[in-house]
Amino acid sequence: MPPSDQLVVLESLDPKEASAVLVPLTQHQRYYLSDGDLYVVALSDNTIFRIHAHFLQKHSVWMQTQPHLAGREEDKPLVLCEGISANDFAKVLWVFYDETLERQASGEEWFGILLTAEKMQMPRVQLLASSKLKELTFTTDPIEKIAVQQRYSIRPHWALDAYLEVCTRPKPLTLDEGVRIGLPESIMIAEIREQVARVPVGGILVEKPATLVERVISQDIPPESEPPVPTVLDESETFECGVEGANVVVRTRDKWFRGEGGLVEDSITLYADGLHVSWLLALFYNESLSIELSPTQREAIRALAEQYQMDKVGAFVTRGASNTMDLVEKVRSIHRFNIPLQTPWAAEVYHQLCTRRAPISAEEAARLDPAVWADISARREEVLWKKCEEYERAAMGASIVRDDPSTLFGQYGKLGKKRKIRK
């Protein structure tokens, strides 16, 4: 791998300037991949990326318009289009390289991804980002938020904070702002601002600005844009995985997979069914950036993830298959795939198992690792004693104390009910 600081010759962005410039570049901390086949540079930050060309070739119209083999040499990297910083580009790359496969991010992050995807002409990423944004709240530049709400037919209430800020600020809309949000919205905002600015009769506001804005924008409901259509895999057909510039062949018991083009530098042998391996590859290479797996497919991928220690993949398919698994199997998967107990899903699984009425059966205990079983038993006992303490407090004045080993859990409950009746 080359040193982090280097001098790379970049042709001037201005065609009128014939000279080339020497630019000192720094490798991106996360997305300078040793097996990448495409070099991309963000001039605003003097940062160079080394990534897999497949994702940009597949999803970016801007990339598809670049000269053939552009950016394939480190000393002649592809220059990002104007206005995209290294941080902006890294956020878009995260969509393709998210190890959890969950693509969970904040509203601010998805908003930034959407704007960068627009500049790079990535329609599938734009559709994914706008779909995610519909369910998230965040604060950003109000004009930009309204413009996005209009472009992607998001419900007006999603941008209520932006409308309220623009309609109540001292400064009116500028010409540039009006162009960005469109004529209909500009007229509507001007009308709202006029009503807000009117002197109230007798010093009393007839309608509060927030109520007025919400009422007016609720009348302007655009047709909802369609969400991304997830890829659905046929259980009898192999997912065709064509990866631009791939340099690895994956061999299975009955199939092999290779990308389109590129020189083969290595091969991997997986002792598994080729159909199942194709489902695994579909997680990373489906074109819609969204996938819908059947229970059979999830179980097959889970088995592969366990066999080849792919914890992130195993965690992803386990969470998606939770409706078809009992609590004990969920706990086994938590430890099998090293899912942190602090995550909401894992915490909820533990809570359900530790607070259910039925005790851990012998069959369930046999399925669990002894250390895991001991941990859960201790947690259940702690929950039990907390309940007992609650019943003790409810049964104050009774002759039963916590240290009496003959007292049963059910008796505490009866005492608590009697205490409530006496009250």
C-alpha cells in the first residue's frame, strides 16, 4: 500500500489551462481499500479513496459518463464532481459498505446522502434515502428541506418546522430561494407570511402562526412517491452476481461465481450449496439496495454465516427472521453472532426471556451454552426477587419476610391482593 501522503498529478479542471498541478493527497481513513480497483479524489479536502468500481458503475450515471478506465491508476485518480467533499462521498459509500446491512442512520445523515446522490446521479440511492427520510425528523436549512419535500413528494408535515421558520422569519423569500422551492410553494409561503404579519384585531391573535402554517400546508398534499421495491429472490434460481472488475472467484460444491471483467487474482472455496451462496451474495450486490428474503433463504444464509464466522451477516438475517424463532434460539443467535446485548433487539429478547412466567425447561437449557444458561438463570432470579420485594411492600404488616425460604412467589401475590382490598 502506498504511503498516506503522496503527490499525484491531476489534470486541471479548466480545459483552458493546459498545465497540470501537483496535489498532496491523503488516503481516506476508512475507504482506502487494499483490494479496490478505482481511485477517486475529493479535491476540496485533498483526500483520495480506493474503492470497488462496481458500485459506482452500477448506481451512478455520472460515473457511467466518465472515460473508460478512468481512475484505474493511482497517479491518475478520478476527480469527484464539484461541491462534493470527502465526508459527503464517504457517507454515500457507507450505503454500499455498511457492515451491518441495516443502513440505519440519522435524518441529517440521510439528508446529506440524498443531496450527494443527486449530484452523482444515483437514482436508486436517491430513492432509498428519500424513503428513509420520510420516517425521520431533523433540523437543517429550511429552504433545502422544503425543496427536497417538493422534489420527492414527501408529506408536507415532514417539513413543518422548515415552513414555520420561513413563514415567520423577518426576511422574505429571495429570488434564489423561490427558484429552489418552485413557484407554487413560493406563492403559498407569501400568502402565509401576509396573514402572519397582519395586525391582530384588538391585539388578539385570531390564529397562532404555528397553527396557521400547519393548516395551510396540510391542504397541499402531493401524491406519495413509491418506496423502493425490494429484490425478491426465487428459491429455485441462482442470483446472478456480476461484479465489475472483480478479482476473486468464489467456488462452491456445484457452482462458481466471478465478476464481469477484471483479472483473477485469488479464489475462495466454500463447501456449501451454490444456490445458498448466491443468496448470500445478493445481500451485497442486489441492484435495488433492498432485499426481501424468505424464511428458507434466511435460514440458509444464517447457516453460512455461522459456518464461516460472518457475524454481521448472521446478525442481520437473525433480526429479520425473529418472527420464526423462539426466544431460546434468539438468545443462541445473539451469542453465536456476537450481537451486543445493549442493542435494542437483543435487550428486548433478554427481557422477554427473563420476565416470562414459564421457567427455563430442561430442553431449553440443553440448547444453551452452560455459561449463557447460568447468566439467564441469575437474571431471572434477580427479576423474581424484585417482584417479591414489590409484593412485600404491598403486604406490609404481614408476618412473612423475604428471608423465609418456605414462602412461595404466589403467596406474595395473594398477600399483595389482600392488602389492596383492605385499602
